Amino acid sequence: MHPSRSLFLSLATVCCLSSVNGSVLAQESVSTEMNLTKEEIAKSGITKETLAKDNNLFIQLATKFLRWRDPQEPFHIAGPLYFVGTQGLSSFLFVTTEGNILLNTGDPTSGPMVEGSIRKLGFRPEDIKIMINGHAHSDHSGGFAHLKKLSNAKLAVMEPDIAQMEDGGKSDFHYGADWQIMGFEPVKVDRILRDGDTVALGDVVLTAFNTPGHTRGSTTWVTQIVEGGKAYKVVFPDGGGFNPGYRVSTDRPSYPGISRDYRKTHHFQEMLEPDMWFGHHTEYFDMQGKLKKVASDGPAAWVDPEGYRKFVVGKKQAFEQEFDAELSASR
């Protein structure tokens, strides 16, 4: 595999992408901080293994190529649901008559940007009453502390992820040893969630399902929203992807039972049949492509059950391939 393509695929794996276009690295240079050109990347031999050993390198590359900090104009999706994240990282706002629910932030710099996006839509971030997440990694939980201070919202987190949310990632099974690079500002959890619990505010009810693997407390959220008299089942899947450096097989696993957790998660997510679905990285659900269709199709632009099926199948296949590769290498 060409080194530059290998690098981008590694970044995509880190972000749990189901598919990527390797040509991106051929079109852009790495961040100005690194001052690398595409030719230098091609010569460098950066691989998945390189990124597994150098989290600082990964953060710089991912931030640039996956647009983690690039501003995105906030927009209405359907019913009470709005997008308030960046071009690369998803953050969702549910607006109700009794206050608002925020699902995810972005990286540790994202708090003010999410706050600004909410205000730009005409809402008050101070009206956030509840905050929830997909999993406790810095690229999704990095802005919670800022927004909690601003709104005094209550943070609800799946039980296995509470420790790393409250210690800023120090107890993460994979990144804890490198928390100074991969961590985020700690934030107090106000409600312990367990599999099947619901979070409700106004007429919005979200059900939390523990779908472990990516972290032990990864959470898939399921809800129903109504737009124009039509009801849509909406799913926010999480937990099915693995990062460079993870050990997902039974040979020296990243944590005991990780392979069982992944298979349970993939099976559960296969059973869901959403109308709309949204990932915590915008490439998952082709946000930019679907946005272009909104003007002509309205909320129907976000209806994509086949895309969801392919996303879950892709995660499952990638896991099984990695599982087999680890066992083969150990023989």
C-alpha cells in the first residue's frame, strides 16, 4: 500500500470511518505546525503502527485532514434536532419547550465554537438542561466542561465511561497512559446511565444502549422525531470502531472480553432499522453530501437506511479482519 494512502486509512480507522478516499492526502499538505508536504508524507513511511505509537502526530493529522476544528454553519435537521458541531465532529442539539439536550461536543477547543453555533441558531446555550455523549474520548467530550460551566446542565453518562469522563481520560483503557496528549478537561457526571435507560425533556425521549468496544461505555442513542406530521426513527450509533493500537482479539486484548463486546455491539446495531442516522464523525453519514440535497428534498435528505446498513456492516467486517490478523500474527 502506498504510504500516503496508508496514512489516511490509519486516520480513518482512528475515527472509526467506514470508508474513505485515499486521494485526500494527495490534494492537501499536513498542518502548518508539521510543515509536511504530500511528497514528504509519502517518503516518511507513516503507517497505522506509527500513529499507534505517536498520539501527538495523530491529533495533528486528524485535526487537519478530518477537519475537526473547521467551523460548520449550524443547521436544522428535522423536528427538534439541530447540528451545532464542526465540519468533522458532530454535536447535536435537541430543542424542547422545557430546555435543551446536547449530544456530544468536539475536541478540547470546541466549547466556545459549539456555544457560538447554538447562539447563531437563535437559541441560548444557557438553556441546555441535559448533556449526553457517545463515548468519553477527547474528540467528542472535550467541550463538556466549558458548556457545563456556562449552562449548569446535568451530564448523563453510561456507567463504564464515568471514571474517564471525570478524570479527563486518565483511566481510558488505551489512551490513559498518554492522557496529557489524549485527555480533556475533567467534568463531573450527574447521572449514571445503564443499558436501556431513557433521557427525557419536553417531548423528546432518547434511549441509551450500552454498545461497548471503542470504550467500555460507548453509547448508541435511539429516538423518534416528528417533522411535518411524519415520524422518523433516529439512531446515533457508537462503539463499533477500533483505533490503531487496539488489541481486539483474544491474544493480549486491550481489555478482557473486548472481542465479545464488539460482536455484541455489531449484532445489536444490525438489528436497528433507522430512518435517519447520524455518526459522531461527519464522514460517517456523508453530512456535506446530504446537506446539498436538503434544499430540494427537505428532511427526506437525511433518510438513509441503506447507508446505515453499510456503515454497520463495514464496522463488523473491519473488526473481524483485525481479529483474524492479530491471531495470525501471534501464531
